[in-house]
Amino acid sequence: MGSTISQALCASGIDPREARLLLAEATGFSEAAVLAYPERVLPAEAETRFRVWAERRRAGEPVAYLLGRREFYGLALAVNPAVLIPRPETELLVELALERLARTTQATVLDLGTGSGAVALAVKHLRPRAQVVAVEASAAALEVARRNAARLGLEVEFHHGRWFGPLGAVRFSLILANPPYVAARDPHLAQGDLRFEPREALVSGEDGLDAIREIACALRAHLDPQGWFLCEHGLGQDEAVRGLLQAAGLSQVATWPDLAGIGRISGGRAPLTAPSAQA
């Protein structure tokens, strides 16, 4: 006879909440059923699948990659090791974007470094009249984003390339970015989920700000007059990012904290007039 649910959970050696989630996925049971019927004997195939997942989780592999999905702003997104795992703090970027997009306005929105498509798809889902464009340098990540858009039935225009490279002279009323912002020597890169996530989507130079510098330099050429730019960054980077945005000529530059009180999103607004072609 195989193991019971209770025995399998106890033997997993991983966080109980994660164990229940993985066991529910392995068996096809609901999490409620996993909790309600601990004496149920597991089918052999499901038990084997769960043991393999538990072993991989003990080695540190993220649950989102094991399951192949992560929820973000109410959307179930497919994820794999080609993309960063969408995180709750990034939902603040979406919230601030939605505040600047009226439901009845046909705004143009650009999502730089879209990864799994999380930000672009959340904005399109809640502001369907907006024209949303997303750019991603990784072909593998872009394929994940495209598949997520198709599965969710959300129309986003995707481009393969680095930042503004594939866009020509097109301007947008709102530009969003969740670029790499981890410093190259940050010890957190050797810890937790970060060990398994794509390094090129995490690391950006010695201080973590190379990508934001590059984006800031090109902002004025791609923002409509009075258009907004909003960017996610890391702990302690807010002052430097605000400085970059002010140097780029943006006004109303500010930082917004996440639920932990950490300055997480910084942004600003373009002037009333666009820069001249010679500028």
C-alpha cells in the first residue's frame, strides 16, 4: 500500500503550505481535499510525482517553476526558467499605471522588458481600450509572453529587442519598466529563487542601475508630452533613480513604497513639449 496524504506531507521536508500545493497538483485533488482527507492513500504515480517535486523544492527550485504557473494581478500566467517569476511587489507598478489610464481613453502603453508579459497583460486586462506594446530582449521569454497573451485572449503587440530598439520613433502616453536592477555582486543572487531565475533579467552592472540609466537616456524621445514613465527598482535605489529621471528632463518625479514600506516604484512626467529632433 502507498503512503497516505498525511505521511507524504510529513516526509516531504518542505514548507507545509508548499507541500499541500504541490501534492494537490500531483494528485489532481483540491487543496481543501488534501487537508480534509489526510488518511487517503495516494495513487503510486501521484506519489512518485510529488516525491520528485519535493526533492527539487528541497534543492531550492521555485514552486512556480515546478507548477509552471504563477498568479499575478488575478491572471494565471505560465512561467518557466526563461522568465522571472512575477512578484507581488510588481503589482504596485500595475496599480500606478491603472491610476493614469482612464477606462474610456485609448492610451498607448509600452512595457519594457516584459518577461512573462505580466505587467502588459494585467494592464490590457483592466484597461482593454489601451493599445499595449511590449518589448523583450530574450526570444525564449518573449515566447512565454506571447503564449500567455493568446491563452488569456488579450491583444498585446510584442517586439523582440532591447528596450526602445525595435520601436523606431514611436511615442507613448505611458511607459512602464521592470528592468534588471540587482548589483552584480549582490549576495542575494546566490540565495532562494534567484539562483534559478535568468541572470540577464536580474543583474544590471556593478550598482544594478545600468539598465535604468540606458532607459532614462532615451525616455524623452519616446514619451508623449505629459506622458508618464514608471519604473520598478530595488531597495535603496530610489534616490539614484529619481536623479536619473530628473536628469532626463522629467517633472513630478516621485517614489512610491510597496506594502513593506520599501521605495519600489519611481517615475515622472514628460514636459508639455517634446524635445526637438536636434536635442
